[in-house]
Amino acid sequence: MGDRWAALRALPKPGDALTAWVDTDPEAIHFLDAVFATGPGLANVRREYRDEGGVRLFKLYLAPGAVDEALAVLRRASGYVRIGEVRVER
């Protein structure tokens, strides 16, 4: 009997998630979490944040290869909640 998992082992390993920092409000982070939770796993919204010069930046993990799609979702969401600067760490 052959190795039943050989085809899966042959696939390339996925890349590491990228980190994005989003300038938004604590209330808006709940909305973003709901938006990304209903989709195909583009991003994981964290409630972790850092303050930089009076700006609160919340952390998101972006799926490798889906950064453009995740940024497009953030642009659409900005019509409903406040989203300021988005920084993607590559």
C-alpha cells in the first residue's frame, strides 16, 4: 500500500502571515472581526494594539498571497467604520 499523504506532502508549504497595523477605533475592530470572520480567511483580526503619537493601531494578520484582497476589504469597510492609515509589515 502506498503513502496516502504523498500528494499533500508534495505541495509547497504556505508562506508566513504578514502583519498589518490599522488605525481605527476599538468599536470598529469588532466590525472588522465580523467582516473577516465571514470570508475565506483573508485576515485574522487581533484586539492587540499599540499607541503611536496619539494614534491607536490595531493588529491584523494577513494571509500570504491575499494582501491585496484584504486591503480591498478594508477600503470597503471604511464606508461603514473609521479606518485611517494601514501599514503592512513585509
